[in-house]
Amino acid sequence: MDIVEILNQSLCQYVGSFTPLGCLTLLITCGSLIAAVVLFALWKYKEGPRYYKTNRIDGKVVVITGCNTGIGKETALELARRGARIYMACRDYNRCEKARQEIIYETGNNKIFNRRLDLSSLESVREFAEQFKRDEQRLDILINNAGIMATPRKLTTEGYEQQFAVNHLGHFLLTNLLLDHLKAAVPSRIIVVSSWMYALGRIQTEDINSEKSYNDFRAYAQSKLANVLFSHKLSQMLKGSGITVNCLHPGSVQTELFRNNRFLAISSQLTKLALRSARGGAQTTIYLALDPDLEGKTGGYYDRMKLQKLVAKACDNEMADWLWQKSAEMVGLKINGE
């Protein structure tokens, strides 16, 4: 009797020994294992790739806006683990302080600082920049992370539509005010968190402040397109300076970004399993902040840690020039200086 016959007999005896209940148990077990493997694969895809390189950035100075929760906090946590000196720039000082203490506890890095920054107030942006420049002589990494989404129409203290002001104008002014410190730290990096919804946006040149008509999603998409055009223009202006400028889409993430829109808040709970975690959503930001292979690479738009092609309107030099000029006018910034 050869080995094949022996195996066949053994298999037949093994299968024949099962009762109907045993067979059912075996089927359920196999089905559960297959389902677990499928669910794990779907989870891995949903979460996206992780940044596993172990390079450190000890002593490098980092500013992260809106980082007391969500992907901003996860970004701060990871950079703190790698030795960064981090300025957490948040609107709510108390919530930021709680997050700061948690990050210090988890990482053992006590070079984490809480600074108030309300991006809806140009005065607050200027105050933050002035304080930061008194505290530090350089800035290695600026991460423009903060944002709001699909909010009811509301004007800032300067009279600007809130989403455009917080998501774009505040970061536009902050970045320009900190450019000298970024130049002092070359090679340095500017990272702008945008969204795939930039592709649905249009810069309303005749109604930039949404005074003639307002739609919460349209206003959000305009602000995200403004993020990409700003990154595109700034990367051209700083080409060869040693400062790189890149933007990204973090993915569809379960964060507090949805809190201002009841429909989004409810739907995000219903589709929670399909949304990326805050940790997963932070990976592309972390990649752009840390990866040595990105040294000198600028003007890109990234998703899932991969360079993506932009739609044509996001590379429109004429529109980028118009937006820069208009933004400078709105925040009171001279074109050739503060």
C-alpha cells in the first residue's frame, strides 16, 4: 500500500468519525476563520499603510495646529515618541492641556508645549506667531492640520466665512508669519492637511466669502481646494530654498471633524466600521513629516503615503496666483513681507 492510499484511508476514517453535529461544528469553525481573515483584510485596507521606519527627530521643533484630538493628536504623539520638541497650537487651551499631559505620560517626552491658537481670529494667529518667535529661533516642521467641516454659515470676528477662514486663511497667515523660522531650519517642511473633496471644490472668485449663496459642503470643498492651491503656489515660491511644501488627504476618518454637522455625525456613527481610525488617518502626515526619502520633494499631494495626481484645477497657476493675492489682501499681509 503506497502513501497516497494510506492518507486516503486515514482521511476517510477521520471524516467518517464525525457525527452530524461534529460536521456542523467543523463548518461553523471554518466559516468563522474565513470571516475573520476577510474582516482583518478589510480592516487593513481601510486603515491604510503604516509608517514603520524608526528614524528619530530629536530636538527638531514642530508646530501642529488642532492637535488636542483626532489625527492631529496622533501625529503629535508619534512625533513626540521620536524626540520632537512640539508646540500644540489649539483653540481650546484646557482640552489641549489634557492632551499634552497624556502625550507626555505616554512618550516620556516633556518638551511638549500648549499654546492657544484660534484660526478663526487673525489676531490670535498673529499673537501665536509672535509668542512662538520669542520662544524659538527655528521651526523644522509646520503641520497645518486643524480644520472644520460642513458648518452652518458663520462669520469670524474679521467678517469672513468660517470654513474658509479656519481651513485656509488662518493657515495662510500663520505659514507666512513663520517662514523666516522655517528658513532658519532648512531643510524644513510644511505639511497641509487637505481632503479629496478639493476635487469637488471651486474657488468662487465673485463670492469668495459666500455672501450671495451658501452651502456648507460647497464652502468646505472650496476651502480644501484653497489648501491645495496654496500648497502648489507656496512650493513654487520656495523652490530651491530648502523648504518643502506638501499636502495630503488623510482618508475618511472617525474624528470630531463631523461634530458640527448633524447629518455627518449620525452617518459617521452608522458607518463607523468603514471609517479609518485617527491613528490610521495620521499616517500620511507622519510619513510626510518624517520620511528621509522625501528630502527635497515638494509640491506633492499624497494619499495612503503615495504621491497622487491632482485634478487640473488644483494646478492652475493663474488661479493659485489670484488666490494668493486675494488671501494676502484678506489677512492684511503685504505681498513682499508682513
